[in-house]
Amino acid sequence: MARRAVIVDALRSPFGKGRAGGALAPVHPVDLLAVTIEALVQRTGLDPGRVDDVIAGCAIPVGEQAGNIARHAALAAGLPEEVPGTTVDRKCGSSLQALQFAAQGVVAGDLDVVVVGGVDMMGTVPMKANRLGRDDLGPRLRARYPEGLGHQGIAAELIAARWKISRDESDAWALRSHQRAADARRSGFLHRQIVPVTTPDGSVVTLDEGIRTDTTAEALAALPPAFFDEARARRWPEIGWVVTAGSSSPVSDGASAALVVGEDVAGRLGLVPRAAIVAGAVVGTDPILMLTGPIPATGKVLARADLGLSAIDLFEVNEAFAPVVLAWLAETEADPDRVNAYGGAIALGHPPGASGCRLLATVLDGLDEVNGRYGLLTLCESGGMANAMVVERLGQA
């Protein structure tokens, strides 16, 4: 029988506003990831000397996040010097890719115990900080794509146009995200996955900053299109300009972590796994439309898991923009009540390197709450890619 990779636990920091004055802004990215790793070790009771590797995602690995932040955070968290670390960049799917790499190593027998996670502090290291003043494509790629690889906001607009998603539908999904997230916080659902973070001035951050408990349909409807200008309107006459700041994930700071082990090793170490990794998948898609990857990734991972859509109790589809999820729903015909049931990135925030394990933590806690068996998580990614994973809750009735 093939060895299974199991997940012992998953947690995250609060997600802060990624700007000066954000609650987490004074914290160094290395320290923020270290806090989540340290909390994971403490919560699970893991002997840190048993960790074979630390694999962490970071979508903007420059500046304060350069220099192999996985290794730096492992050392900052107090793990033994003998524990290595490596950093993964698959943009918004970075920590889910880290999780998949860990699972592959465990199943292959190369690894027994892996700490995975991710971090991005977009206020400290802004998007495209690694591209400023530089050509990151090169002449051969530019020859294939003369106009570049696209813009995420324009990609969201093109998706809305192709799937005929209206402004009202996009705003309604954004409102739903905030309402579901606010309910999840009030009920205490989010409490388990969030690790308090102490800032250098002694303040303790415990709450996500992006949840707007007072937002309304009217307030969202009053926002202007986020990506409209006259030149773009001439270039893409088919776009209806439905995407606003309100229906987009905010710029965020945050970190996440999870523990992956071999099922046989869990028993020997006295660790109680919460879920098994059933299947993972990664796909490439049109880099101009860019954000449609969750659609084929979902089909691919379900085929690998040998499951139908109806077997999935909870879906977490990252809300980079509302049209991404609405197009996914239109193509899959999944039950909307099972999708992002506790709010999504529009409300909770989206630090790209950390979001994959945030989705995982939500799926694990959600399956416990509904006494479900299978969860599916997927993220769209810059450049036209997507990761997806199916997990099976262990110990369900």
C-alpha cells in the first residue's frame, strides 16, 4: 500500500492591511513566518529536531523577503540548525505548492516530517518590487507575447466579459464574502486558525483587518471601476468594467504554516493527523486571461482523486477577484453554499505567499464543523497557472 501524506494541523497569522499603518507593518517578514512556525510546533507538540525540511512559499522574494526566507524563518523560530529550508515561488499558489512538494517528498519516502507555510508582507515588499526598472521577460518571451503577459485586474475584467458576469453579481459576491467572514469571526470559527502576533511595540494583533462588518450593497455599488482608463477601454472594448476595489482582494500582510508527515510516522511520534492529502494538481493556462486556472485544476485534481464534484463537502476557491470565483462556479456548477462558506480573500485578505495554507486551515476547520469528509482548495496564479488539492478529513463519523 502506498504511503500517505497526512496533515497534522494548519494555522496562520492574522492578515493585516498591507500598507503603512497596517497592524502587522512593524513586524519583519522573517519574524512573521517564524511566529507561525513556532506556534505550529507548540500546538502539535512536535519535536523540532524531527523536521526534515521547511518548505515555504513567498511570491515576492526580494528585499526583506529575499535570501531564502524559509531557512531564515526556521532559524528565527528556534528550529535546530540542522533543519534545512527552501523557498517556493508560484505566486498566489506558493504555499499550496509548498504543501504539494512536501506531500510528494513524504509519499516518495524522501521526507518524513515537513513544516510548510508561506509569507508575504505586501506593505513591506510591494507587488512587482522585483521588476522595478527591469525586464523580467526577455526578448524571446516578448516575441511570443508582444504585449506582455497581461495584468491581473484586466484579466479579471476579461473573465467577467467572457462569462457575462455583471457588476451587480460581482458586488454581491464581495458583500457575501464580508458577511460570511464577519459571521465566522463572531462565531469563533476563525479563532482556532489565527495565531496572535506581538509587534515590536508590544501590541498584540489577533484579528484580520480586511473584514468590513458594515459594508453594504450600496457602498459597493458606489465604488468606481478599479482598472478603467481610456487607453484600456480602447484596447479592450468588450470589457464592461465591473471590478472595483470592493470586489478585489486587498493588499495584505500575513503568514501561514502547516505540518505534513507520513501517516506511519505520525503514529510513532504521537501526532494525531487531521486530514490526508488525497491528490494535488497544478496547471498552466492562457497567461493573458491568466486567472482561469482553477477551472481546469479542479477537474484535474478530482480526476486524480477519483471523485465527483458532489463528493466534495467544502470548496475554498481563492477570491483574487469576484469574477474568478463566479466563472469557476459557472463552469463547475458547484453548490455555492459549499464555496468559501466562511468568507474569502476579498474580506480576509490575500498575502499571496500565505494564502494556500490559509485555505487549507479553513478547509480543515470547516470539515470539522460540518462533519464533512472531503475538501477541495484551489488558487489562480499570476502568469496563467493554478494549484488545486483534495484533502480527506480523518476520524469523521
